[in-house]
Amino acid sequence: QVHLVESGGGLVQAGGSLRLSCAASGNIFTINGMGWYSQAPGKQRELVAAITSGGITNYADSVKGRFTISRDNAKNTVYLQMNSLKPEDTAVYYCKARMLSGSFNWDDYWGQGTQVTVSS
């Protein structure tokens, strides 16, 4: 079974930075698009940033200029560099990846989520 493992969340003061990582493992043939989503208490899960297999990125308006998504295809890992953090960024962050597994089927996989808390 393929899966995604996230790391890098934590507690940080406003204006600080965090770097989230999400590594895919298992019997993976290839990975297509990858992205990061956030879910605040009482809110629906929302797209924060996405990156295609070709390196094209897209960001939510609220994080443009502050967050940067990147990927290391050799390591099957996607990153989210979060700078100038604001209290409103507080949420559980989930990574997602569309992967072709060794069983030869495409599917979307989600990480377990990592808590990001920004204090004022």
C-alpha cells in the first residue's frame, strides 16, 4: 500500500516560518500532481498550493507571496515553505498526491495531517 507521511508542523509565533514535508512511500510507479490543503476548525478543507508534474504551481490568494510549494521527484517528496505566518494560517495541513502504484492504477492519496498553530 502506498502512503504519504507528513512532518514539519508545530507551534510558531506570527511572522515566523515552518517547512512542511510530505514523503510518499510504497510500491509507487510515478507521481502526478501534488498539493497541500488546510482545514481549520469548523471549516472545509481548502487548497493551499498545488504543483503539477511539470512544475506549474498554483496558490490560494491568501498565501501568495508567503508560501512556496516545491517537489523533489527523486525523493517522492513535496514541500511547503511557509513564511510570514499569520494566526489565520492556523489549521491542520494535509498533503495530497496522485500516484500510479505498482498495481497499475491511479489514485489520490492523503497524508495524515500535521497541525500548524500560529500564535499572535
